[in-house]
Amino acid sequence: MTDTVASTIVTHLERRGIARVYHVPGESFLGLLDALHDSPIRLVTARQEGGAGFMALAEARLTGRAGVAAVTRGPGAANASIAIHTAYQDCTPLVVFVGLISTHVRDLQAFQEFDLASWFGSTAKAVFTLDHPETAAERVARAFEIAESGRPGPVVIGLPEEVLVAPVARTRDLAPAERPPARYGDDALAAAARALDAAERPVFVVGGDGWDEASAARLRRIAEHAAIPVVSDFRSHDAFPHSSPAWVGSLGFGRNDGAAEAYGEADLVCYLGTTRRDVLSDEYTLGGGEATTIVVGDDADLLAHEGQTTLHYVAPPGAWLDGLTELGAGSPERRARLQRERKAYVAWSTPAASRVGEDVWRGEVFGAMQRLLPDDAIITAGAGNYVIGALRYLHHERPRTFAGPRNGAMGMGVPAAVAACLVHPDRTVVALAGDGCFGMNGQELATLQATGGRAIVVVIDNSGYGTIRSHQERHFPGRPSGTELTNPDYAMLARAHGIAGHRVDDAAEFAPVFARALDSGDSALIWLRLDPIVPGRTA
């Protein structure tokens, strides 16, 4: 059988150990679909390209390796752009194949024609079009290397329709490139150790996707021994075990004051896998100034870092921590400070202790989840005020147990749960969604069922876009405009998909319903009805 461009692409995907390609089919990449027919790679068929892209992004978030999606030209690529933008801002590796028109009708405004590079040139690390069959394998291999190296991100590969089925005279079977982690000598790492030892108010800021249990355990030993508080970048809070006495909370939207204090008052900030970005720094009002700044990560150019840099190590955080010179025990003053910050975090993150001034439903709902979920449960989410409760009350003990967009994209919760069930079929998966968020990709319940996934979907319904309504109240009080929603019966919608649907009208009733859903071993949707954001309006 003659090799084609499509078959060489699939061969390379297999060599890289790609287990799944998430897609919505299109006539522009039939050759790739055919080449995947006899491959062990599983084709996961989504209901909308945005959902397929979010599934691939979630797979990357949960595995540390590039997720793969395939979509058609024009409208399909437009739908997938939300996941590409999210991967770019979140620094998550993603490879998206986009079917294109045939080359002989290019630039003639052919059906669904668009300019791939112009569309994605500002939101992807690289954009390739496979116009030449003999170099296709090299370009695909290069795409994965770009996506996964340096500052990770998305790479978009255009597939002209007729090129996919073009024969390839010389089969190229390219093994993935080996990238040994950067290693620094004792002298270079000793400079960081001396600075950490000398600081009176140091803090570690963790972030990014490059954390596993070994690197988290290493940082825990260092932080506890040296009495250095650990905080996280926005939505990277699963990178470090929350049971550690060194953990004092996360930065960004919905942050706790103790974490902001530890970060804002530090005389040394050590960024591990992240940088000083606008969300974690409250739009650059925290964490700057005269503090000694150590940055550790794969991005040699520090594209997303604002402020000074004292020491910069281009290395994965885990490798850097492995080589770090042993730190001295923290001073009594540092230890007392850490204990105060930890005590404040525990009070803030305990529902019964922190309910005053806080929406009671958040403590009821997420407190119940925290009590009932196993330590290795995976939480997925989209964006909205509802996620604040999850960031506050759900405690993570293992890295890669949370998948949600750091760029605030809505609609990721349900499709991310599909990927989580496929990556970890033996783990408990909970998808969180507001009613606005669910409305964007809730159709992927059908994909969850089709793939045999088992997840609990919690839809938190306040009959509106609550986050935007809260901004309206701050800037234009008493003048709500365009933020109300009229919603269906979500429990009935779940049952239409063959999923158990439960309606909960009082947050106090949530715990027993959630417990029964967990015990069932099957997928379930829990529809939690809150007071509408517009008084007097009924859901």
C-alpha cells in the first residue's frame, strides 16, 4: 500500500504515543479520517469544534503532553479558535489540524476559504500548511516540538484537501526528539539558595502545567523545611498539596487576602513555572518593587513577565528543584509568619468558619464536595463566579487534578470532563458549569455518553451571566442590561441524554444528592437552582 501524507501523519502520531484525536468531521480532511480508520488512535467525535478543542486542551492539562484536535476549514476553524486562544494564554501544548481547500482553488474565495496564518498568527506559536508531501512528516514533527518546548502553546497545521491523499515516495518515520532537561552547576544554583536563605519574607509562586507528584513533593520538603510560604498562579492551585503547612492559597480572581499578603509583602519572590502576570499580581499592583526575583521555567524569553528579574533559570521547575542546594532551616520569624498565614488560609478555606459575608450556597455545595470526594478526584470547570467556591473550598493533593481555563474562556467544564474520563477512567470526575457556561458546550453530554465516560456534572443556575452582572452593579448600579437568561429544565435535558438528572432547589439539600450520584457509579447531572440574579425573576 502506498504511503500518503495522511498516513505519515498518523504514523508520527502513533510514534509519539498519541492516544486520542478529538474532532468534528469535515470533508476537507477525509484523507486523515481514513488514515485513522485502522490506527489504534481513538477518534473522539465531538458535537462542536469548540468542544473538541477544549477536550484536547484538557488532555494536555492532565497529561503534560500536547493534546490533538482536528477540525474543518472556515466555520470549523472559527469554532475551534476559543481553545487555541486558551492554550496560547494558558501556556498549554496543543496541536490542531485544520482541513483546507485544495491548492488549485486557493485565493479564489473558494467554499469556506480563509487565510490560516492571518487568523491564527497572533494566537498560536506557529502556523504551518503542508503544501509539500515530501516534507509533511518533518513539519508535523516540528509542530509537536514547538508546542511542547519553551513556553508551551498551540500550533496550527493546515491540511490542503488533495495534499492529504498525495503519495509519499519516501516514508519518514520520525521519532520524537529527546529534550533532556537543562541542568545547572552547583555554583549557579547556590546563588538561588543563598538568596532564599537570606530573605526575611520569601515566597514561592507555582504555576503552569509542568507539575507532577515528584516535583510537588520536592517543593513541599523544601518549603516546609525552610519555612517559605507557597502560593499559586490563578487556576494553578492543584500544583501543590493543600495539606502542606506551607500552602497559603492562590492568587488571582477570588484569591484569599493571606496569599496576597504573602506575595505582596515578600522581599524575595521565586516563580516556578509561571511569571509575574496581570491576574496573579492584581494588574501589577502586587509582587513588584524592590523584591529579589527568581524566575524558573522553560520560557527563555519571559514573554509574559512584567517587572525585574534577578536570577533567571531556563529549566523545568522539577529539574531545578532537584538540583537546588539544600536550604537552611527557616528562622523563627519566618516560621511564625508562615504559621500565621497558614492559619488564615485554613480559616478562609473552611466553609463553617468562613461563611459570614459569603454566599451560603458556596459553603454548602463545595464543602459537601470536599468531604465526599476522594483525593485523586479531577475537577473541570469553565469560567464564572461559580468557580470561586471551587478555588476556595476544594482542596487538591495531587497535581493535574484541575482542568479549567486560565484565560477565562467559558464552556470548558463539560468537554474537559469528557477528556478526563478518557485519560483517567478509574478516577472520579466532576464538571462544574454555570448556566451561562453550560449553554456554550453542554451538548458534549452526548459525547460523554458516546465515549462511555462517567462524570458528575453540576450546573449552578442563577438565570444569568452572573460575573458580568456583578461588574454592572459595580460600574452601573441598578441598571442591569443584557445579562438575564431563560433556562430549560437541565435535569430533564440530562435524562434526554440517558444521564440521571437531579434538581436541587436548596443548597442545603445538595450533599445527599451528590453522595447518591457518587455512589451510583454512573454519570449524573445535578441542577442547582439559586436565586436569580435579577430580583423577582423566576428561573
